[in-house]
Amino acid sequence: MDQRDLVERAGQGDHDAFAVLVRGIVARLDAAARLILHDPELARDAVQEAFVKAWRDLPGLRDPDRFDAWIHRITVRSCLELLRRRRRRVIEVELTPSADVPVGDIGAFVVDRDQVERALRRLDPDWRALVVVHYFLGLPVPEAAAALGIPLGTAKSRLHRSLAAMRLELQLEPGSEAVELPRGQIA
Amino acid sequence: MSAFDRSERFLVELPEILTDIASPRVPDYVDDLLAQTAATPQRPRWTFIERWLPMGAIARRPLFFPTVPWRTIVTVALLIALLAVALIVVGSQSKVPPPFGPARNGALAFGDGDVYLRDSVTGESRLVVGGATHDFAATFTRDGKRLLFLRLTDGSSGSSDERITLMAANPDGSNAVAVSEPLVAPDWWDITPDDSAVVVATGDPSFGQVLKVANIRTPGPMRLIDVGDPAMTFSFPNLLGPTGTEIVFRGNTRTSAGRRSGLFAVHVDGSGLRPLTPTDGLDNDYLFPQPSPDGQFVTYTTWDGGAELNRIHALALQTGADRIVSDPTRNQGFATFSPDSQLIVFNTYSSERNQITVAPVNGRGPQLPMGPSYRVVQDQYITGSFSPDGKSVLVNDPASKETRLVDVTMGGDGQLLDWSAGNISGWQRLAP
């Protein structure tokens, strides 16, 4: 059974079909939420809220082929909404156990992942979400803009400036002029 | 490695680095999550506004065929040419119904695939737009000189690649021309009072629609309405009577609390954006806004999550007073006004039955069922629309293909018509 069939069946109240859909995408959405929120508990809340909303409103999804884009949008907006509601909450920093790190040639990266994580964290959450949606979830910029509810031009501009800020943070552009952008809400 | 090389490589590696940082894994709360969703009721399909687009409400626009007294005009023209011209102008103007409000009943437009006109409720039907094209949602410009309808021009109906073009033709279906670009989900549109243009909400409703203007008289590139709020998405644009200088719409935009919905008005050129309600609604609030022809009220439908019911509200535009006008114990929504702005016709529904209902907008009178209740059939919804004179309601059930004409003062089963289309989209308005 392909995803379209699963979405159609879930939209008609088949919870087993919905469970198959959830198990297929929850890992990636949970990871995206952790990247955006930098808080595993908040990420859990955001993903749960997103899936409850998705299940409730699935009968209203017009085009089953847009399910992925739709659930991405719901999840990202759920993340940003939670962040705004709990802006003053102390962030719990997740330390990923080394055993969980996929085996790979980490040393081959031009930058250290901790540096990237720090640079990412320093971005404003809205900007960080855009980077995550585009570079991690792989949505094209127009769809990422739609997911975040911002115009395409704004998305392009923010993405450009976010990357410039991250490069600067990572000292990949030592000669670059400073980039003015909103700083992240650490807590 | 140069700084440039490192920078470029960083961009290439960023997706992999992010994957490494996040290390995606199935979280341990999946079972809890699924238990939570299993305990959550799904919203019934019929409560989604996107799946309930009563074309009768869309196409209740005015129509007029002027009957010019040619013989008299020619005679008079032989005597006083200038006076004859003046009489033509004055005579034509006097035959045009006002763009908003009651009018005399004229022809009916219907069809899904081909477009037909029926001269009156009891008259003959004739095909006006046929052929291999898929044409639907036909109505007329307010002056009756052009027939407007939608044409599926790309993709298959209901698919993500579906594109629909707004067409204009002569009333007999000839000289059909595209007046819009191929559009994604042009779910709602309305005609300006001077019949020069159509305002369309278009774009994937799941991701937010924009407002565009199509010129009917001289088709060309469509104009995007820029209201000065780049975060705003639009749905259900309707020209606000009695002047039609403003568009009333449901907007969704950024607020300090996140994205929220509300009702707004804006001039057709995009200037003068003003909120009509607080911008505090969630996805299921402030749906289906419909202004009264006299411009005094806007009705809208809001989902009451606590009661699991849709509610109809009436917002007084002068005072801002907002009250619920639907039965508090029943699921009711999607109201449109009578031509005299005194009554609303709406749908009362459950998971099993649909019922068209009429009630006074001021709440001082009973709710009257119009026609029998109809069995719910997936994605097919009954519609109820007032006749231009406001004396009757035309009830259509696309599933049973039953059409009834019901007296608004009597209610009940009304008159079962000996013809049925199930998808009547417009009723011609004539000068009183």
C-alpha cells in the first residue's frame, strides 16, 4: 500500500493506516523539532501536538499527495508556536550519547558538528526553522516559505543571511563583514 | 583549502551535518502519541469548509439582459438624434438592477462539465458551453453581458496538478476567452460592482491563498492585491455592499501570539486594510464570511471545539456587536443572506443528514427547514440559495439530483421540480 492510499484511509478514520504513516516519518520530524527547539521535551510536545492536529484534521486534506508537505508545515508551526508560548522556559540541553552518533567520517567535515550546532543555536528560531526545513527536511525554498507562512522573497533573504551568519560563526569567512540578524532565544 | 572552498563545502555538507547533529531515531513516545491520536476524534469531513463550497452562494451574482426599445429609439432618432441617444442611455440604466439587493428572477445557470441555461424555473434548458472541455460554476456579470465560468485547463480534477482558468463568454456561450491565468484552487471569487473585474482567492488552501484580480473586459496579466501585510493569506473574498468599494475576506496573518485568523476589509486596490474582528482565530474560526447586501452585517462560521459544533455568527459592521445566531444545540454553518438582508439560509447537519434552513438574522423568529433532510454522501453537499426576489429558496441535492423550490415564509418540502441538475450555480437577476 503506497503513502497516498494510507493517507486516504487515515483520512477516512483508519487509525492503523495513520499509525503506519506516523512510524514512517516520526523520526525525521522529531529530529527536525529537536534541531529547531534545542529541547527534546519541547520537541516531543511539538511533535505530539502536530500529529494530534494532523489526525484530527486529516479528513480536510484536499490532496493526499501533499501529506508530507502538510505534516512538515504543521510540525514546524507547532515548534514555533510552542517556542513562543514557552519562551521563558529554561532550555534543557540534550547530550546525544556517543553511541547514537551514526558511524561516519566525521573528521571529513570541514567544520565540527558542535560548532555548527552552536552556530545554529545562535540563530533566531524562525530563521533556524527555515534552515532546518530547507537543509534537513529538504523542502525547496518555496515550500519552506509556505511551511513557515512567509513570502518567498523573505525566505530567500533569511536563508542567505542565516548561512552568512553561520559561516561567520564558523570562521569560514574571516574577512566577511558582520551580518546583522536577530539573535537566538537561548532561553 | 581556501576560505571560499571551505564555505562552499560547508553548504554541500550542511544537510549531512544536520542529520548527524539530530541523529534521527524513532522516539520512545510513539506509542503514547498513537494512543493520544486514537483517543482524539477526527473532525467529520463535512465540517471542513474547503470541502463545502456551495456554488449557489458563489454564483448568486446579478444578471441583466437589457431590453432596448429599438423601434421607438429609431423613430425618435429620426426626429432628435441626440435625444434618442440620451433615451438609450437612460433607458438602459433604468433596466439594470442595483448591484446589491433584491431583483426580479431570471434564468438559471447550471452544469458540471457543460454549462446550461434554463430560462426560468419552469422553462426550457439549452446548452451554452459544451464540447470536450470541463466547464462548471457558471454565473453572469452584474450587467448580464458576459457569462463567467471555470474551466479545467490542466491536470485532473482534485489532483495537485489541477489548474483552473476563469473564462468569460457571451451569454449564448460564444466568444469564450480566458480572463485569468491557469489558477491553483480558485475556490472563491466575486465580481466588482462595475463588472470590470473578478477578485479571486487562489493557491493551495493548505498553504495560504493570495488575492488576484482578473480583468474581464480586457484580459491580461492578473494583478496581485498587495494589502501591505506580506504574511497575510486570504480566503472567501466578497465585495461589500452597497457600494462594493471594499472586499471582505478571511485573513490569516502573523500576530504576537503566532498565526491567527480574523475578518478584514480592504479596498480593491489593496489600500485601507482594516480588521473587522480581533485577529485571534485558529484554523477553524471565522470561516465562510458572507456580507449582507446592505453592508450592515457579516455572517461567518466558527468551530466550537468544546461542543464539537459549528456556530453561525452575525457581526454588525457599524457597532462591532457579534452574536451567535445558530441553534446552540445543533451543528449549523455556512450562512448566506437573502437579497433584502433580513434572512439567512444555511446548512444544519449531522454525520447522517443535511438540512437547508432559513432564519431571521436578528434571531426574532423561528428557524424554518427548507425542503426535506437529505442523506449525507461523501463530498456531495446540499446547497440552498435565495431567489433574486428573496421569496423562495432553491434547494439542490447533488447526490439524489433533486431540486426543490421552497417558499421562505412557509418552509416545508416545497415544490419538487420536474427537472433537476443538482448543481445549479447561478440565478439571473433582472431589473425589478
